[in-house]
Amino acid sequence: MITLSHAGLIRSGRSVLQDIDLELTTGNLICLCGPNGAGKSSLIGLCAGDLAPTTGTVRLRDVAPATCPPDELALLRAVMPQSPALEHPFAVADVVALGAPATPMDAREKVLEELGCSALLTRIYTELSGGERRLVQLARVLLQAERAAHQGHRPWLLLDEPVNQLDLGRCHQVMTALEQRAAEGLGVITVMHDIELASRHAERLLVLAHGRVIADGDPVAALREGILEEAWEIEAEVEAESPGPGIRVRVIQSSRGPSAAG
């Protein structure tokens, strides 16, 4: 479990997160949605231990992740940041195994194959497109989590926009892989901008706005018309898909002025 109690974060003198109270459990695919600047990446950073709360507490399996030794933390969670800082011309096979360096080559190829990109195994990372790099980084996280699971742990996958820059088919392939990890008992938290895609795959959806959680529940409950107006400043009609999970959103108009974009 990840527990946040009255957690707040101030960065560069600005309040980024305020009074966050959450209990997040493994075995669920949890999607974190909200407008730009809502605090989604910062919340992932708190859960991962990359950021320490300014107020309140964060606990990852009863430890404060920001003070946990790196080798122990690597067994508790695997993180995919929004913009991985890797510009060295490593082979993809080596990047995939950064979190689990003893992994045999066939296992590295298998995790790429699950994401539909096994052909990348022999490529050079810096020669890949943005979308291909994201798939390689996701494979790295999945392999790290697999290593931790083999050692008796149930790690969290903390993913910041894993489907960014991916084509439609690959997006669904990635989300299906994440659903499978949740079904196997891992915890999965992923930042999403495509709320319709999130609604089709998430079991629990959190909406952030202005550094606060304003909705928390199943996707149909969390993505009500009033929540969309409060978070994204849009007037929209929301229709639950039937049969099957998910919603469809028809935007009627935005209340944002020209200067509100970004």
C-alpha cells in the first residue's frame, strides 16, 4: 500500500500539492488525470521517493520512500519518468536491463515483444523515435518489476505518461500489459492525458486540479460533467459506453481564454 496523509509539496516557493490523503492498494490499475500543472508528476514523485513532502507524510509499504536506500527502493517500485534523461548511445538491449542487469537476452526480447517492439532489441537507443524510446523505457520498468517479483516482492509501477507519443494501437497494447500486471497483484499508477483511454482500462481514477484530488473512484463516477468543468474548464457531455467499460466525452465549449493554454 502507498499511503499519503495530509501530504503537501512546495517547489520554488509555489504550492504544488496540498493536503493529499490517499490509500493506494496493489492489484489495481490506477490512472491519474488532470490538466497541465495540476500536480500529477509531483504526486508520482512523492510516491516514488524522488521528492520528499513539505508537509504531511508518504509511506510506501510502511517506509518513507524519500529516505529509503536506493537498492531497497528498487525492489519496492519501478519508475518511468515523463522525460527520461538518457542520451548516451546505449544498445536497446542494455537500456531494457538497466534495472535488472543479469536478465538473459531472451527475457529482454520477451518484454519488448509484449509491447509489440521486439525488433528494437538490436537498435541504438538514441537513434529511436520518441515513441520507440517510451516503449523501451516501459520495458525497462516492467523488467525491473519482474526481477523484484521473483525475489518475493510486489512492486509498484509508477509511470508518468507511458502512452505519450504512441499510436492508437500501441496505446491499447500498453494499457493491456499494465492491466495484466495489476491482475498479477502489482500496483500500477499511471499518469494519463487521454481520459477516454484511461476510462476503458482503469479500475480507479483520480482527478487532480490545482494541486488537490477533486475526484476519486471508478472512471464513470470520477469523470462526471461537473468534474470535467472544474478540472479542465470545459463544458462537456459525458456518456458511459455500453456494453463495456469506459466513457465518451463530447466537448461543447471551453471556458478558457486564449492565454489559458499550455
